[in-house]
Amino acid sequence: MEFMDLSGLYVGDVRVCSFHEGIGDRVLSAFTNNMDAYRELSAKEAASFGHRLPQGLPMRDLVGAGPLIADRLDAMGITEPVAMAFMDSLLKPLETYHDLNCPACQSDGDGSRVCTRDYTLAAWVQDIQDAVGGAGQLSEAAYRLMSHAVEEEHVLLRAVLSVVPAATVRLALGTAEGWQTFAGASAAVDQLRLEASQCTPLVVLTEGRSDVAILEPGFALLYPHLKDLVRFMDFAYRPAGGAGPLASTLRTFAAAGIANRVVGLFDNDTAGCDALRALRPDTLPANLRALRYPDLELARRYPTIGPPTCDAPEGRQEHADINGAACSIELYLGRDLLVREDGSLPPVQWRSFVPGMNRYQGEITNKAALQQAFQTKVRTATDSPSAMATQDWSGLQAICDTVLTAFH
């Protein structure tokens, strides 16, 4: 940025830090777009930077009242105790300086110089009060201490505002021409939210507790090196299950501006497809995904039992493609669990008709036994990892891959 050394952070008329390497998003996020301000560079200011700049050069600032700035920083977790603890940490230990003009420095014998001045947090507080209150000049020790708040200028600002809360804050951006493409302070908040979402665990939401009870241990076995980066939502915090409540949770997350990357996994059945249709996943924020379990080759021709008729009071058994109509989590547990001793598969029972999808909702029979068998399968794989090579994990592998590639 041209004339970047004209930028700086001011509290009152006191310059508390400079930005020789550019102004970061974290300090920009302390301001709002309506704090944008323009002014003309004074001859005195231009001379103080040693530049041959014309008087009246258009400059751009962000200016806000101290209490408003402090409120924004507090809301981001940069509270007064956090900020003051940070300043105290800068004092322990004192850094090595190379200022030959500092009377408090003594040579340590190897050519460098170490500041031995007894400078405390209380002394820094007094220096800030004196400078902003009228002196307009920071002590050398105060300026030297604050110069070490590199990339933490927003924390430094909150600490200063805890000392002089009513002061006006001005972030001098530099020349107006140099900031023509500046998208505003709100863009910095959006960027921080994006960065935060990349550093926080990927959250997976499902329709019910049974899905979590299967997916969480399955993921830990298939991707042990990633289990701390993917979190399955605890239903103690979302007691309601089903496709409808899952869609409602995603809408709530979207409205709340949740920063985490979140994947909502719907069953690959009629109810899940109907909920996705109503949710309209393409309208969700970029950090939210609404997906359903992937289609299964096994399900393309699967035994089903239809509703009772005069000719078949217990329902007629037929084969059908149940992808998108009856594939709940149990269909993904592997052929080694699904295939019965006689070589048959537990049929799907067609149940309620869903008008929005113009098809029936199906449910696999003997769900509880399949879930119990899966827990035994997990224990076997946990006790003897080599056993996984003889087990069928392809269904759960497909679901895990859907989660891990959701944002690709």
C-alpha cells in the first residue's frame, strides 16, 4: 500500500502503534463501515513523516467513540481482563533492545543491550493516562512495550481503552487513493469468520441419535487421524430427531451466523429428500451444507414389502430401487451385517405416503438388531484393527467421504 507508514492507530491524539507491514483484519474488525471518514493531510503531519507530500492530500480514516470500539472488542472476546493480561505478559520478561540512547540500558558484554528499567503495568497505565489526558506524548518505555504487540494491535487497543475509555479512536488507513478498493470494515469481520471456520472442527448434524451412535465410532475407525477435526453433534443439545428438526437446526445456524463449517446429513429416504426440497440447500451460507447419504448399489434392487391388499393381506414382497426412498443409516452398515444366514436381506416396509415427493417412505425391518450387531462389529475392529480387512465398511466409508468432501 502506498504511503503505508502514514497509517497508524490513535487513541485521542496519541499514536499507539504503526502498521509498517499492513493493517490486519483483526484491528479493522473493531470498526464498522459507518465509521469511515475522510480528511486532508496537514502540512505538519506530512512533515512529521519526512515525506514530501502536498498539503491537503486526501486521507482515509476509520473513527469511532472509545466505548463503541470497546463494546465491539468485548463482543469478540477481547475483554478488559484479557487485554490487561496480554499487556502484563509483554512485561515478562523484558525484551532485548538495541537502543544506544536509552539511559536504562546496559551492555550485556556481547554487543547487544538489555533494558533493565523497572517498568510495570501500573507505570504503563499511568503513561497512557498522562499521554491521552494532555501530554500527548508516550514515554519511551510505553512506546517500546507496545511495539511488541505485533499482530495483536486489537488487544493492545482494548487495553488502552480500559485505561482511557472515553477517548476517541482513529485508525489512519493512509492515502484515500491507496484505499480505493477497500471493501469496508465489515469485510474484515467476514474474513475473520472465514478464517475461524477453517480452524474450528467440522460439525456434522444428523437426523437422530442412532445415526451419531453409528457414524461417530465408524469415523474414528476409518479416519483415526481426523477424529479431532470432525465433531458429531451431541443430541443432548438437540433432543429432537428427524428430517424436519434437522432442517430447522440448519436454518437456525444460518440465521445466527455460525462460523463453523457445518454439514447436515439427511437420510437417503423420502422424508430426507422432502426436507431437503423444502430447505433449499443452495440458499444456505457458504459454511453450511445440507446433504443426504449417498446412493448405494446394494439398494438399487432391494426387497420391499408393500401395503396390504386383498390378494396379499400382509403386503406383497417386491424388489425396488430404494435410494432416495428408504435408505436409513442401517442400510450402510455393510453386507456382513445385512445379509442373513439364508442369504436374504431384511426387507424394507413401505409406510406413509409423502405428497411432496409423490412416493412412499420406507423403513428397514429389524433395525434394533442391526444396530446392536454394529456395536459388536465396532468392538471387534477396535480390539483387533486387522479385522477391518474382513469386514464391509464400504457404506460408512461412502458417508464419511461425503462429509469430508462437502466443501470441495
